[in-house]
Amino acid sequence: MLSFILRRLGTMALTMLCLTLVVFFLINLDPNLKKLAISQTEMHTSAEQLESWLVNHGYRQNFFSRYGQWLGIVPKQPVTDPATGKPARRFSFCNDPVEPTFSGVLQGDFGCSTKFKTTVASKLFPALGATGILMFWVLVVMVPISLLIGILAGMREGSRTDRTLSVASIASTATPEYVSGVIFTVIFASWLGLLNGSAASASRGITFYNFTLPVMTLAIYGIGYIARMTRASMVEVMTQQYIRTARLKGLSFGSVVVKHALRNALIAPFTVIMLQFPWLLTGVVIVEVMFRYQGFGYTLVEAAGNNDIDLLLGCSLVSVFIVLITQLISDVGYAFLNPRIRVQ
Amino acid sequence: MQLEYIGAFDVVLGVLARFWPVWIALVLVMGASFVYKKRLGLYGQLFDSSVGIVGVGICLFWLFTAIFASTISPFNPLVQIPIMKDALPGAVEPQSGLVYLFGGDKLARDVFSRMVYGSQIVLIIAPAATGFALMVGITLGLPAGYYGGRIDTVLSFLANLVLAFPVILLFYLLVTPGIMETPIPYAMAGLFFLFPIIFFSVLFWTRYKKRPDRLYILLGLTLIIGGWVYSGLVFDADPFRIIHIDPNQLNIFVAVVFASSPGVFRIVRGLVMDIKTRDYVAAAQTRGESPWYIMLWEILPNARGPLIVDACLRIGYTTILLGTLGYFGLGLAPESPDWGTAIKDASRLLRSFIHPALPPTIALMSFVLGLNLLADSLREQSMKD
């Protein structure tokens, strides 16, 4: 088991290395660097000035040495101030080292955000915290509801409850966040006036009024999927011999479901819920942009839209980490929950 | 000048009337399918359940809407008629006397016509991209599952690499105006569009290599048609000027194929690993058939059930992806009538006007719902066998 986890962690590190290299390559393409230079300098700058801005801020160093600097395996070189000829900080708003030092992600330095004029860490981690709160409430809403729907539907296959709930969950998987968000806003904010169509104020304090719509929108897409998986697993369990035995020895249907079926039926949904996190990540981006909630997704869009290199790298590192760690947890957890599975 | 309005009941009637070619085609096709359902195999079996009928109905509805878009829509989806700015549903356009059935958007374009034309974009790109993703996934998944070992390790690592990307980040990196100046989208298009040609060439080669008369015709056709489409799509150099794709459309097309082919790869790989332990595969191996013959002519046909179901779901998922691209304003032209862009434009103004937001959202939702119902019913039917 331990060697399995270690091997998986090794693959994870390799995957993260490859992915950050790809992201690094793509955001450092020449047109993207030009865009960054244009957005960072004054209007109407000539091509030479743009080029000199890029050189002065160290964007024209060798690609691999820059990647190494970001990673922290190559010492970060300070840039030379053209006016004084002395080594200087790349950006005044964050304290880059003035002497060559190892200062990259491995050392915990995520770099500077050119868009927000601050260090990446001070922007990214509060945003992650805000998204964490959102995710927490989404899970609190999504998991019980979807498990309940799945169990109710799967307990008597083919019944009217089953068919109604199945079609409802298919409908919810057909509703991406940008669709349900619009529909919910129209119903609850525009027509009924019950809820706030914007969650911008939620950064200062979460209330039922400003936070329900984002949570609802984000939960609805996942509910259908998890419910369908739970239903499939429940249907399978209900056909097992031990369920028949329990019924034949005279237990009531309710207690068979609760005592015998439920536990076995919940193994598969656990994996699905864990694998749902990467999907939630995309949903988070849409929902945060739609409801103007200042979280991780909002930061990612701002970083991508402005080609904020270090911030975008930080965002991709975090999201790739979340995807891979949930995969690992789902594999390990599955082995723990189901004693018949042995990982090799 | 004051606009004239027609009542809500007339709006509903008007919408139903505008869709007349769709209703006729729908009745003809559904009626014929229902009568001959015994002879139509898997497709015919769909008509045995109400879920299947609804699914087929919705999908055909949008298919015919896309085909007859120019007849159905009363206005050009891009033309702005200033007086109709933010007009409410049912407003009569004074010059032509035609009705803005679902009102006008903030740029004074007809919401109804835009929704109808939006179906064209979705119904061209989503199935085509899914088709290419299937080709890529199958061509790579077959050897990975069949041979296992190092090929499998490398290909699975690459697939997991792409799958570990959050889709939205992938799109922000791959679908930007800047990347069009680099050769990357064209190189990726060149790579992906090669797969169908390889797939069909190998398919025919393994089957007919002992029968040159058939082989040369089929191979020749594959190479000519494939090369023609390839030159049109990748180099935009179709000698007949029929196949043409805008650079930004090529870009989203490639990004969507890139995002969804690892999923197909995983499914195909899993299916192949399951099927290759069957007796008929062992029999073919004993006969001395080549590995690619076994993969393409023994394993693949037996994996078709789950693949068809997955393809249906995947078209729906691709539609959602296209909507996401439109919602973030990536790739598609800002005035493009596709549903995602329309939702983006309308959702910014929800506080003042809600009518431009509803038609595209309901259209997108209903199309994906139709595909999901279709997939669900296909799955039920193929489980019965």
C-alpha cells in the first residue's frame, strides 16, 4: 500500500512538472508576451519600447533557465536597471531578490502578479480560501441530496419514483452552470426578488441572500451525475443474494435498505464524488465569473485574460494539484472502503 | 415611434408556425421510423420506450432546425434594426411587418433568428469534433489496450496529462487570439486530422490486402477524399473552394478535439482490455491474423455499443464545451449567433432585460437533454441484448 502511494506521488510530481512546462511554454509564446508588454506599458508604445520592457523585466532570458528560475532549481537573476546599471528588482511591488538566489516554487515563492501588482501568494491563497468556502457549501448541499435521490431511485428499479427521478437527474446533467445560473437568476432574483443575483458582497460576509444562487447553480450540475451513479450502484446491490436473504428472513424493506444495502451501495459514489472535484473546478470558474465572487476561478480568469504569467502558473499548479490529489484519494479510499480490492 | 406588440398567445402561435418545415420533416421521419422500426435495428428499438422517442424527437428537431435555419428565421441573425433595441417579445418590426417573436437584444437583433442560426454552429462543430475525437481516441486506444506494456504506459500518461488540465484553463491557453499567430493550432490540426486517414487506410488494408481489386479502390478513395478534406481544413487550400474553415473556428475545433479525445482513449482502452480475453480473439490469433486486423475487425465491432452511447453523451458534452467557450468569449466571433455567446451577452444585462437570455439557454439545455435521453435509452436497449 505504501509503495503504491509513493509510486502514485512520483507520477503526480512528474505530471505536474510536464503540465507546468506546457503551461509555461504556452503563456510565454511571443504574441502573449507582446500582449503582456502592451498591457503593462503606457498607451502607444513603439515596438522597440515593448521589446526593451520585455528585456528589462527578464522575459527575454533563455526559456529553460526562466522555467528553472520559476521552479527554483536555477538561481533567480536580478535584472539590471538600465538607468543606474545596478541590479534591481524586476517589479517594484514585490520583493524579488536583488542578489542571485534560489527562489522559486520549490522554495515557496510563487512570483509576482503583474495584473494585481502584488505577490502571487498574497492574491492566490485568499482566493483559494474564498473558493474553499463555496466548495464546502456546495458539497454540503450536493452530496446528501444526490445520494438521497440515487438511493430512492435505485431502491425499486423501474418504479415510477425511479423513472421520475432518473429523468430529473438526466435533466440536471444536461444543464451546465451558465444555463442554470441564468435560469435561477431569472426566477429567484428577477421575478421573485428573493435572492441576490450577485455574490460580490459575499467576500465580506456570507448570507443566505447572497450565497444561495452560486451554491445552487454549482450543485445542480453535479447532483444529477452523482445521483445516477448512486442509483446504478444501488440497483446492483439490490439484486444481490444477501439482500434476498435479509428479505426472506423477514426484515422490513426499510431496514433492509438502511442496514444491508446502503453501506455497500455507497462505495461507488465515493469515487465519483472525489472525481467530481475537477468538474467542480470548471464550474467554479463559470459561477464565480457569473456571480462576481472573488475566488479562485475569478482569479484564474483575470490572470488568463491579462496574461499574468506567474499568477496563471500558480493557478494551474493549484488546479492540477487538486485534480491529481483527488484521484489519489479516490483510489486509496476505494481500496479502504472495499476490502475486496487490493492495490498492487 | 411606438412599437406595436402582439399578444403572448400570438407569439406562441407565431413560433410554432415559423417552425413549419421542421414539423413536416419531423412527422415524416418519425412516422417512417415508427412504422418500420422492426427493420431498423438499434435505431428502431429506440421507438419502444417513451424516453427514446423523446430523445430522438428533440435531436431531430434541432437537426432540422439547423438544416432549415434560413427558412425558419424571419430576420438575418447579424442585422441590427436600431428601433428594435431591447424590444420585448412580440414586437412588430415596422418596415417589414414581421414580428420579433422573442424580442430584440441589446444590439437590436432578432433573438429568435439568432437562436435558430445558433443551432447551425452547434450542430456542425459538436458532432464533427466528436467524430474526430472518436477517431483519435480509437486509433490510439486500440493499440494501448491490445499491446499493453510500454505503449500503454506512454499513451496513458499523455492522456492523463491532458485530463488533469481543468478544461477552462486548457481553453484559455489554446484558444486565444495570440496563438493564431503561431503555428501551434495548425500543427495540432495537422496531427489530429491525420488520424481519420490513418484509421481508414489501416481498416481497409488489414481487411482486403489479399484482394487488391477492392483494396486499391478503397485506399484510393480514402486518400483522395481524406487528402481533399485535409488540405481544405488544415491548409485552407481546397482546390475546389468548397471546404473552408475560418482560422478561429479551426482553433476551437482543435481545442475541443484535444480536450475530448483522451476521454475516448480511456474508454476504448478499457473496452479493448476486456474484450481481448474473449475466445473469438484467441481464435483469430490462432488463425494467424495480424494484430491490427484483430483490433479493427474483431474487437472494435464488439465494442460499438458502449462507444455509440458514449458518442451521444460526448456530443452533448461538446455542446456544453462550445457554450463554455462562447460564455467566456473565446474563439468565436463576438457577433456570432451561437448559444454560448448569446448567453454571455444576455447574462450581463439580466437586471434590466431577461428575454434575450431565455431562448439560447433553453435551446442549449433541450438539445443536450435530448442527446442524454437518447444515450440513456440506447444504453437500456443495448443492455437488453
